[in-house]
Amino acid sequence: VTGQRPNILLVVMDTARADAFAPYGASATSTPAVSQLAAGGQAQQMFAPACWTVPSHASMFSGLLYRDARFGMPAKTHADYKAAGDLLTDRWLPVVLGRAGYETAAVSTNMWISPQSGFDRGFDRYSQLTGARSLHLASSSWRERLEWSWQTLRASVDDGAQAVENLLRNWLASRGEAPFFWFVNLVECHSPYLPPRPYNRLSASSRLRAADEARRYLNFDAIWKGLCSTTDAPGPALERMRTLYADSVRLMDDWLARVLEGLERGGLLDETIVIVTSDHGENLGEDGLLGHGFSLDDRLIRVPFVAGGPAAPWPSPLASLVDVPAWLARSVVLDHHPWDALQAREVAVAQFDAPCGPDDEAADLTISTWGLGAAARRRLTTSFACATNGRQKLLRRLGREELVDLVADPLEAAPVVVDAAIEARWAGELTALRAALDQSETAEAGVTGMVTPEGSSDEMAELEGQMKLLGYL
Ligand SMILES: [Zn+2]
């Protein structure tokens, strides 16, 4: 309909790091559909404000850093997140777009992005398509392990992408006159990185090895222990994981190609803003790290953000996922919206809230159970934040500032304590980075009132169990 607002399709490829995509440095053949989308649109330098799923999505939906959104400490359950999000209803992206006349629908394959955590808020239609594959990762039964190996050998099962594609086709066929806002979360490149053939390039014997390695190094205990210190996965196992991770990204790129074709056949492509992004990246063995957590390094906070269709240009080359609601409001010309006006940005901030306080028994238990040392304890109990301009990154933790020159230390393995020499060399950069961190620390919480989560239930206990199996905190 002429004069109508554009449709919006927001695709989060969960755990996809920017450099897995051709517009951000991967080979030209790695993601042809995303490249084509970028060629006709824009590929933005985008930073996630957190290193894991829930706070990052909360920022993308509320326009707030996650501490302001109260999605941070203390450690949260699904019910806590639902309660925190309920206080943000008036600035929750799907709610605002729904009030502006959009038909809204969401589908998630991530068990954290779920109605239990409140992520169905504002969506007219919501589908949860979480697979059960990861639950077998920790099984100790011989029969289930055999099934796991057999399934991995056959490599015929995805993590929900095909089911999501079928659902999108139904949404297309049954949509009304109003413009739509559709949100999709895909977890194909989330661990345990076991894409189906033909994407899976490993030989049969290597697939069996990968199945065993996923059970050994990608179960909850191993990931948690690895995040606190370093992964035990040996080089060849990490190499297989990197191959399968890239294969999983390629699977999603072909998925995207078919979805774009569907929009084109329906005559909707030119009037739909199609966004491909992620909530955080992934460590795949760099500096001994595996998974996402306890770190704000660029492998985790640099995410893709490619947009095609009638979207507003970004005001600066660098942006944060907290800017997404305001950018969409500008793109679809919402005159009244609750978010800060979109502005040019030179620095992005990311925050990490440690799962344990220094005096928590859980920290003692973790350290003793896995025989870890003082460095692991510090990681487990130290919250911190960083500000980055894409070239330098300032870390602030325990009242101390450290600088990473990303050009000289791309792995971010050796942050340097800010002393007089650093002050002198990076004076201008430090001023801007500090200002951003200061602002994030003094920003008023985006909500008022107390968060009052519901008590635990059997269902919650079950979900927490699933969370652990998926390697989340
Ligand atoms: Zn995630």
C-alpha cells in the first residue's frame, strides 16, 4: 500500500561474530546472501552491549544498556528477566511498533528468548521452536550417547532453521493489510556447532570425533570451567569447531537467501527492512577461550549488522545495539517514541556482570570443584565494563583502568594498566572512552519501581537445568 510504513524483518543469528560474514572480513564465498543484502543496503560496524543472550536482546528491545534496564546483577532467573522487562513495557520495541499499527510476530529457537523470560511481550503471535539436541550433550546413559553419536554421524538435523522458514512462509501467506514487524532468533551457530549436511563439511570419521568433542568440551561443566580459565579442548578439536561454526553460518546464509526470495515473490522485498544481526559473538579457541562469557573481547562484542530495504542511513560508522530502536523509529518515521534520539556515536559501551560476588559460596564451590586458582576466582567474581572506539578499548574493573590497543594486541591478551605514559600517548582517545564509561555509570535507570520476580517453581528448576546444559551462566 502506497504511503504505508515499511515492514521490518529482524533476524538475530545468535552467537554470530562479525568476522564470520563477508562484509566484515570473511571470504567472499562465506556469506553470499548477506553480502548481497549489504551491497543493496548497509553493513554497519556494530557492537553488542553484553556478551550473552538475554542482556543483549533486552538492550536491542529497550534501547538501554542492560544495567539501566535492570537485566544485570544479581544473577537472574527467567522470572527475574520477565519482571525486569515488564517495567520497560512502554519502551519495548515490539510494544511500541504494535501501538504504531504494526502486526507483530516472533519466533525463537533459543530457550532464553522465550515467554518464560518475557520475550513474547508485545508480539501478537509468538512461537518457541527450541530443539532438544543440546539436552543430550550431558547425558551419561550409554544408549543416549549412542543416539547422540548416530545423530551427529547422520548430520541431518538442524537447530530449528527449517521450521522457522516454514513458519515465515505461513506468516507471509496469512498476513493482513498492516505493515509487519517480524523477529527471528536462530541458534544454528550456537554450540555444539553440529550443522546438518550438506553444510557440514567434515568426513564421517571427523563427524564422530566432533560428536565426542562436543560432549567433552561443550557441556555445561566444561564450558563454565573454560570460561573461568581456559578451555581444555585441544587444537584439532578447536579446528573442527571452527569449521563447523563457519558451516553453520553458511547454512543460515542460504536460509536468508530463501527468505529473501520469498519476500521478493510476494512483492514485499522493496518495502521491507531486512536486518541480519547477532546478540554477541563467540570465542573459538582464541587466547584459550571458548564460548561466550566473562569477557568483552571483540570476538564477543563485534556483531554483524546488515540491513537492506528502505532503512535510514546510520549517522556514524560505529553503533551499538542499544541504538537499534531509535534507528528503526527513524527508518519507519515514528514521530513519537520513547527512545533517545539517534545520534552519531564514536564510542560503544559493553558491560559484564559477574555471576558471583566475592563472598559467594558459589564461587568457593566452583573454584574447589574444578581445582581452579586465584585468576579464575577473579574472573568469576569481577564485574566490569568497557568502552571502544573500534581501535582502542578502555576496560574499567575494580576501580582500575586498562587499555587495549586493538591494532597492536588484536587478541586483547595483554591489557595495559593506564599510567602516565599511556595517558600521554592516548590522551584524546582516553577522554572520549572515559566520557562514555562515566555516562554509562551515572545514567539514570530507565525504569522506576522495584523488580518483584515470582518465586521459583518446578518449571523454573527445569529451565535452569536446560540453561546449564546449554552452557549459559
Ligand atoms: Zn545469544
